[in-house]
Amino acid sequence: MSNEALLSDEEHKVVSGKNIHEMDVHEKFEYDESFSGPLSQRKHRDVFWLILFILFWIGMIVVAGLAYSTGTPKRLMYPKDYRGNVCGMDNTQAKEALGSNYTKTELSFLSDTSDLKYVFWPHDGSSEEICVDECPSKGDIANPLCDKSIKNYLDGDDPYCPYKTESILRRCLPTQLTNTNSSDVINKVKKSVSGSSGLSKVMGDLIQGWYVLLVSIFIAVALSFLWLIVIRKFARFMVFFTIFFYFAMLGLVTWYFWHQAEESDNIADDKKMDTDTTNAKVFRIFFYIMFAVIVLSLFALIFLRKKILLAIAVIKEASKAVSDIPMVVFFPLVSFGMLLVLYLWWVPVSMFLMSSGKPRLVTEIPATGDPYLVLDYKNEKSINYLGIYHFFGLLWTNAFIVALTQGTIAGAIASWYWTRDKNNIPGSPVKESFVRNCKYHLGSYAFGSLIIAIIQLLRVMLEYLERSMKKGNQENKFIKYLFYAMRCCLKCMESTMKFINRNAYIMIAVYGQSFCKSTKRAFHLIGRNLFRIMAINIVGDFLLFLGKLSVCILTGIIAMAMCKADDNMSLYVIPSVLSAILAYLVASGFMAVFEMAIDTILLSFCEDCERHDGSSVEKEPYASEELQEFMTNIEDNKHKSKKKHKKSSSDNEEEKSQLSGAGSGSGSD
């Protein structure tokens, strides 16, 4: 019998001399003396999906043209008077669309308020909000001077009673509320500030604190850069410091929320404003949330305590790669630039699209007085469908940019790994990887990002459907749990596909195969090294997540201190939380470099172990000795534990046999 016949089925799959494109996706990698990293000879892959992506964007441009030709964003940004006239806009243009169904008398309330850009609540109890040319800067709300000779209001029958106000989102709000008998306007303004116009109050604080958001972004960028630079030098220290700092910041923020809630509650009743009560409730809610986060984080740390050292070795290797290729740290700025261009396109088009409705008149029935007509706008179904198309374009393009970024980083890190002399990296790995991906693999990234975008759209539609049913009081317990299960399934599906796509992009960056082939090859490679990859992925992602939260929390604390120092803000917790969210997003972009570096090194190492068994100088693995030794020790420990278990089992069986023999002997005696 020949030696070939003695080989097992698994060994038959590893045939010497095969090219990567000739190998089946489930075959193990083999030694190839010509292989030294990402292949340079490639073909254009998944062209169909690239053409589909281009056609989709042609449709996006058409939608934008329709939106700009029919939309009026002023209707969304500017306030309205009590008859529906948009302040700061010529509302008489609506007469052309309504003229055939209404008389001139019925349409007479439609006015040209182009010069009246602010909305003001008159003092008279029977009047509603009106458009004025500027917010009154004089007068006392307790004793306003009503003057019928002033004609910068719409309804001449009601007096105009100015009092000192300030403009917030073009709404004239009083500088302070006083306890007076003149309760009509106070109740209206309180309702506007504390109730129905809560969004205006929040937006006013955000506009007032725009500089806080801007400074927070720069702080987050600086902290993220600092975290990446320091971890390159002190990986072990930074891992444990990140854990300590994370729990310290959580404890500090939790205490701060509790302290602020108690402070707001202890304000005397005669001095307490609605905003103080709201602040107390918001702070208490965030206190409970942060306390729950601390408890869950402690449980996670206890569960993963034995895996932290394993992640340190991989993070050290990733830090070496990032240190040797410093440009890879700055590449997220390119993706941020592309995303910025995307959102600068998407947001204005969305505003024009949302304001593309046709005018109509609805009847308003006041609490007192006769009913009257109010101008309103209603979007047609076609506009809603275009809105869904436009929103899906955002999801798809956003995922596409993320995929291209991940593929570029993977190609650069793979070039570093598959180089023997790490101190002499040829060429510019980041630039070469980006050019390769743009030239050959945009179709593959369009395909992978399309899958993610479809799942995300399904999640958004499910959320919309659930909220619609809640508003219509059509929800029962069965439907509630059904939606909960569907949300969990879609969330798990999205997370799974992101994991699969990320590893597929690594294979695409190295070998240049199609998306489906790369996915299968990565899937089989992961399957052959499942426990090794799972341990490092879970712990590595968790530690990077701690880094993101550390940047987020520290930025949020600084932002809250800046907001509290600004006396013009009422709900200063809102800009602070938004600053923390922006910081988390910024940190996520920078930490994504390390996440992709870890994943690339892991897959490359697993492939390295299959290609190079260390039996000769030529087959010496590319991985560093530290990483090889660490991974080998893990495997040795597993084998030792198995042998120990087998030995203890055999000893127990031998002991049982001896006892049974002794028992039978005593019985015969």
C-alpha cells in the first residue's frame, strides 16, 4: 500500500503545491514558499453589487432633485402662529393649491409673514401665539402695557402686550416667570417651556451650548489618540488601568447623579422651578442606570478574569503593528471625512423631503369661541416611500464606508504580520491596501454592507411598527413579547453578520477573493480555531469597550462641568449626555483600528500555524515568539488537563476493581 493511501481524509485535503484559488474553502492552509502576505495579482470581484450600488445612488440623486424642487425646510425650522402661518415665510402661496376648494374669505387669514420671523404669546387670555418682527426686549410680564396701536401682529382685534423676552429657536420666551395674578400668559409660556414645547427647550439648550459639543468632540479625539499611543507602550499596564479607571469613573458619575438629584429635591418650594423638578427626575433615572451598569460590569469582570492575560498578549501584538504603521491610526479620519460628506448631503435632503407636503386646511375647535380654519401640510404616500428609500441609502452607504475602512486596515495589518523583518516594512501598507480595495473589491464591500443595511432597516421598521401600535393602544402582552423576541433576533442577526463580514473583509484584503468565498474560508478557519478566537475576541472587545466608555465618561464629566457653569442653560444634563454620546462615537472610530488589528492578527496567526509548523527554518511561523509561546501554553494546558482527567479516571477505575476484588475474596472466605 502506498503512503498516500495511508493518509486520512483530513490529510488528503492538504495537497502540496496548490494555489489559494485552487483550494476548496474548507481545506486547511498549506506551506507555500511564494506566499508572503496580501496578494498583488487580483481580479475585480462582485461587480454586479457595485453596479447596483451605483444605480442606487443615481436614484438618491433623483430623490434629492425632487426634494429640492418641492420642499420648504422653513416649515420645519420656523415656528407657526395659531392659524398655521409659518413665521418668516410667505404663506399666501398656499392659496393657489387651496383656491378651488375654499372662498377668498376663508383663505384671508393666510398672510405674508416674511418679515415676522418670531412667535410671541400675547398677554390677552383669548389670544394665541402670533408672529412678530422681533422679540420684545422691554416690559414687565406682571404688569404689561397693552397697546392696540402696535400693528406687528396678525389679529387686529387682540391687544399686543409686550414684556421682556429672549429668542430661543425664534420663540419669544420670557426671561423670568413671576408669581402674579396675570396667569394667562404665564400658564401658556410654562406650557410651552415645560410641556408641549419641551423639544424647543432642549434644542435651545443645545444651541446655547454648541461650544460644549464642539469642545467635547476635540476632547474625545485627544483622549482616544492618547489611549492608543499609551497602549502601544504599556499594553499590560493600560489594560489594568483601563479597568480601574472605568470603575472609578462609573462610581464618580453614579455619585454625582445621586448628589445632583438630592440637591435639586432640597430646593425650597417657593424657589423651585419646573426645570428643577425635571432635573431631579432625570438625574435619579441616570443614577439607577449607572448603578445597574456597575453591577453588570462587575459580574462581567469576574467571569472574564482568567482571560485578561490572554487578551494582553494579542493586544501587545496589535500595538506593535499599529506602532510600526502609524498611518493606520489616522486612517479613521478619512472615514470620518467620508461620513461627514454623507451626512452633510443626507440631512439637508431629508429636511427638504420632510417638508414636501401639500397644503390643506383643518378645523380647530378651541375651548372657548368659534371653530376656525388652520393651515396644515400633509405628505403624500409617494413622499413617504421616497423617505424610506433615502433612509436606506444612508444605512447602506454608512455600512459601505465602514466596510471599506475595515478592509483597508485589515490589508495594512496583514502586510505587517506577513513580513519577516518587522523593522523594515516595505512601501506604504495603508495606501497600498486602500488602493487595492478601491480598485478590485468595492463590489464585495457593497454586497456585505447591503446585508447589514437590510437588517438595520428591518430593525427600524419593527421599532416604528411597535410604537405605532402603542399609540393606537393595540398592544397586548403577547404582541409585546413577540416584538421583544423579534428585536432580539434581529439584533443577534446584525451582530453575527457584522462579525462574519469583518472576518470576510480580512480574507478579501489578503487573498482578493469574492465576498462569498472569503466568508466561507474565514468561517472554516474560525471553526478550526473556535475556542482560541472566541476567548480573545470576547476579552479583547470587552477591554476596548472599557476604553471607549472611559473616554465617554471623562468627556461627559468635563462637558457637564462646562454646562453647569453656564447660567443660560436650564436642562444642562441634556447637552452633557449628548456630549458623552458624541465622545463614545468618536472613541469607537479610533478603537475600531485596534479591533480590526486584533481580528486580523488572530486570523493571520491561525493561518500561520497551519502553513508553518516550525519543522524547518523555511516553515518558521511569522508570529512573534511571545505570542507563539502564549498560545502554545494554552494548548499545552488543555492537553495536560485532559491527561490529568484521564489519569484520575483510570486511577478511580483501578481502585474500584481492587475494592471489588477484595470484596469477592472476603466473601469466599
